[in-house]
Amino acid sequence: MISKDELHEFEHSISTGITVGIGSMILLFSSSTRVLIQCPFLCGRNERSHLGHGENIETSNLLFSLLNHEVKNCSLLGNKRLNLCFDDGSYICITPENNGLESYVITTSQGDYPIITY
């Protein structure tokens, strides 16, 4: 299980890139952390939000507004939902699918943490 200290590796790092592939998207950060997404995500700013899916290439454009922004807060809720809040007020909430498959993978300096829910 990922520790709070490892989640803090995201904080104060800059979103530096997005890799879009067939079946997944990867958010890259200046701290060498990353998140591979293969499940639903909600991102937006203020009251505007958009729903996307890591396996749907057409929704990758929703992530580009997160580029070059600093992560102010990172949290992993009890339902394994990952929340990243950025310095400009934008956010992404990654919610795992309840299918027993790998929904997303958090990578920190300590290793890879696949998130699976049943």
C-alpha cells in the first residue's frame, strides 16, 4: 500500500507531460512520479468539470490543461480515488473501476502501486 509520504512526492511537483497510448494515458511530473490511467477520471476547474476515461484516446485533450501546473495537494481516499489539485484551481479525480482489473498505477521513488478494486 502506498504511504502518505509517497503521495507527498506529487506535491510541489509540476505536471510536465502526458503520454497517450492505446488503452491508457500517463501523467508525468517533475518529481519523477507518474500516474498511468486506465479508468474514469473527472477533471476541471471551479464549477466546470469533464468526464474522461484512460482507455478513450478522444478524452486525452481534457488532460492538457493540467500541463505546467504545480500540484498543491494529493490525496488517496478510502475508496481508492486519487485526487490531485493544482495551483491554478484545476483538479483531476481518478476513480477506479470495480472490475478486479488494474484501474490505474501510481509510480513514486519507492516503486509502482497498481490500484485494483473488486
